[in-house]
Amino acid sequence: MAAITASMVAELRARTDSPMMECKKALTEADGDMVRAEEILRVKLGNKAGKAASRITAEGVVAAAVVGNAGALVEVNCETDFVSKNDAFLAFVNAVAGLIAEHNPADVDALVALPLSQESFGPTVEDVRKGLIGKIGENMTIRRFKRYASGAKLASYLHGTRIGVLVEFDGDEVAAKDVAMHVAAMKPAALSSAEVPAELVEKERKIAAEKAAESGKPAEIVAKMVDGSVQKFLKEVSLLDQVFVKAADGKQTVAQMLKDKATTVKSFTLYVVGEGIEKKVDDFAAEVAAQVAAASKGQ
């Protein structure tokens, strides 16, 4: 049996950031073999990751990467805003964005199988994800990503780490960057009115019809009111029809600005962290009451 020294434990702790006693146990089990001890700890971290897998991840980060003619936007979630600022978490997200741009994975399952090593975790993205869950103690999920590689130019804009935009365009780079910033601010639903999702249009039409019906006007007038409301809605949520946020006259649309700059936007992707995810709202008073009740039953 190999002697387990304090320096060996310290080295393993530095390499894995695991608790001191867990490092000592792993080294003892591995008979002093540092590599095997790391593997043992990874297994334990993986188990810890499994326990965290059911927890809601509504916080996180959006990152962008451009590699050659390809670009990617990705959202990776965690449980708390605190962890979204963690250096190891941020390094993981940025590495994942680069892998997407470079390797063109078909989906998240293909992405997590790509090779990646970080802080002694690996050799795949999934292994690093599980390792970081164990190290940091929070669940992490790769929620979604979008990749562009059509040969067109790409412009990205990140508003902090919570809002990210990737724009595919031909023409002036400054104009495209301005469009990316506009998208982050105004959050259009589609490039043009023709591309607005049908379910959004139908929802707006239903709301407009209910409002118009309350007017008591004749049916033909109500129909015109509904159509007018829908058309107004389409202009408000369509990128090209929106008033450009930097318009000096307060009237110039994005389409007019792009025409002046001889620039064409082909498509865009907007990610907002946690959008559509139901966040867990902690009721501290209820939690304390539940703990007191449980303690009382145990007496």
C-alpha cells in the first residue's frame, strides 16, 4: 500500500478542487495513483451531477463565436445568477460556442459528444459539464444553439451575458452591428411581417377581435378594425418594419436604414437567457415553516 502524503492530497485537491477528505479517500483507493484517483473523483462528481439534474436552470449565459466563415450563438443555463458569473462556467460556455461554430453539431446530443477538456475534466463536452456540476454544485444545461455558415457575413452583439444576437448579412459591417444592437433592444419576432409565426398572428387577431366586438359597431367595420390592429402588430414585431433605434428623425425604419447603407440582412437569431423557462420562486417563510413542522414530528 503506497503512502499517501499531505503533498499528494494537496496536489489532487488543486487539480480537482474536490474536498480534502475526498481526495485522500480517492488516493487511498487508487493506491497513490494520481490519474486513477482523478478518475475516481470524476465518478463521484458525476454522481453528484446526477442528483442536480432535476433542478431548474433558468439563469445562465448567452455566448457567440465566429470561426472563419461560420458563427454560433448558444445559451447555457445554470440555477443562480451567482454561478452565471463564475469564471469556470463562463470558460465552458465560450468553449462550447467555439465548438459549435467549428464542428457544426446536428443537435445538443451531438454537441455534448464533441471533444473538450477543462480543469482536468473531459474528454467530452458532457464530461466537462458533469465535472463542473460536481465542482460548483449547481445543475447546468446546454439549452439551445444556432449556427450560420452560408458564406454571408456575420455580426454579433452581446448585451452583457443575458442577451445575444447573431445577424447574417451582406454589406456594411457597421450597419449590421447596429441592427444586432437594435434586435437586442427591440426584440423583433421575425425579419419581416411575412415571417411572423402564425400562432402569434392568430393570438393577436383574437385579442383584436374581442376588443373590436366591444365597440358595438357593424360587422364590416369590426372586420376592418381587426385587420388594422393586426397590421399594426406586424409592423411592431417585424425587424425591417420597426423604427430604427438610432433614427435621427424618429421615423426611419430598419429597412430604410439598410437601403441607405446598401446592406441586406438575411436572417437573425435572438436569445434571451431563461426566456420561456418557468423559474422556481422560493417562499422562505413556507420553507422555514416546513422545516419546523418536520422537526416537531421527529420529536
